[in-house]
Amino acid sequence: MSKLKGVFPPVVTIFKKNGEIDLEGNKKQADFLISKGVTGLAYLGTSGEFFSLSLEEKKFFIQEMIKHVNTRAKILVGVGSTNKNEVREFIKFLENYNIDAILLINPYFAVYDEISVEDYYNEIAKGTKLNIIIYNFPQLTGFNFSPDLVARLIKTNNNIVGIKDTTPDQSHLIDMLKVKETNKDFIVYCAFESQALGALVNGVEGFINATANFSPELTVGLWESYSVKNWENCSKFYIKMCDAMDIYKLSSPLLLACKEAVYQRVLKYDGGERKPSASLNIEKKEIVKKILKKIDLT
């Protein structure tokens, strides 16, 4: 699974002013990220607003983006839904395309117990040969994967190959590395920039962090600097990654401020949003501009 180690921005989905998918804008964002050296692109995660797209929109969108990326980068695809049949249908669709893994979040809104979550993952995993990355996001789902649960899942399913551990508790992220005792090739992905350097030191082998949408060279720079043990550059990139996190304070959900940074830095035009999401006001857009200037990506 070494091909799945590295930097995978959780790509935002660009919309037009009328709320429709802006295909050309999304293609331009993909080209930008690829040009900055990311390992791959993680589509239709939380930052990709999978929850606001219909299944047919997801199919159309990911089909077009796979065609556009054209093997220039690895591709991960989020298949999240509260409807299991919809998840299975989307997975069957994706099996016809050249993708590297799916991101599978546990059922949400209704908070299920560990037995139910384990059964769910076992059923989905046994129904496909695609690689599966567990998407753990307890703040939004109400359920937090334990290392023991993940170890059981990977013992039973050899196509569960990693986990994106989106939790502000860095000790949980580090504890998840114990799963490597069950499968040394299992990959743990870090989601929060403030955890990045400590995560690398402890053995984390990938990043799926939202600021990489507009500042990918910071995460890529840290990843590459750490690989050659250039500690001075590691420090520089890490500090700037933490500075970039200031953008998270500007919107709820935080993806909206990240997308505004993409509009300003990458697309150079004021894009739209899909309701109930709303664009940032003028004051917050100015703060985004200041953050981009502070991290100096000119």
C-alpha cells in the first residue's frame, strides 16, 4: 500500500452561482493541486460536500474528474451516505473506474453502537474488491473508532487498508498506529495541521488535511522535508501549516472558508455555494486574503 502514502487534499467541490457543479472550476483546482506535487486527490469527503450531492451528481462528477485527472494523481472517493443501498450502488459504479481507494464513513445522524458499525464495515468490505480507507470523524458522526475495532476489521478484511483519523485528540491518532501490529502496511492519515509534525515523528504516513486545498505546497513540503530529515524545513512548513489553520475560524462548516481561499488563490473568481451554505461576507473574505498573505504563497 505504499502507493497510498503521502498527501491527499480532501478536495472542495466548486459550485456556480446557481448552485450547479462548476466542472471547469473543479478541473482547474485539480490541475493546481497536481502541479504542486500532491500524491493524490480525495474527492467527495466532508470538504467535498458529499452530503449536498445526489447520487447521480456524484456519479457524473467523479466520472468527469477521473477522466480529467487521467492517472496524473491517485484518486480516493468518498462514498458516504446514511443509506446503505446508495453506498453499495456507488461502490459498484466506482468499480468500473481506475480509482485507488474509497473513503468510507460510518453511518451518521443516528449514532450506532460498535457492534453495528463493525457489521456495517464487514458487509461493505466483503461486497467489493476496492481498497477501503475508514473515515473516522467522531465530531460529526457521534462515533469514535477504537484501535481494537480497527484491528478486528483489518483482520477480517484485507481490503481495509487505512484510516483517516479526524480527531483533535492527537493521542487518539498516535494510538491508532498500534493497528500496524496487526498489519504493518496499514496507513494512518492525519487530518489536522497542528498534529502534522508530531504525527510524522510517531509514524503517520499520510495527510488528508483541508488547508492543502489552497496551500498544498506546505503539506507536500513537510512530507518531503521529513522524508530526507531536513528538520529546518520541516519546522518552517509546519509553522505555516498551523498559520493556515486560522482559516478554520471563519466559517461553519470550515470548508467554506477553505473554498474562499481556493477562489482567491487558484480560480481568481468569486464562485458560488449550494444552499444552505453561504459565501463568506466581505469582512471575512478580507481576512482570508490576509491569511494567504501571511503564509506567503506568492
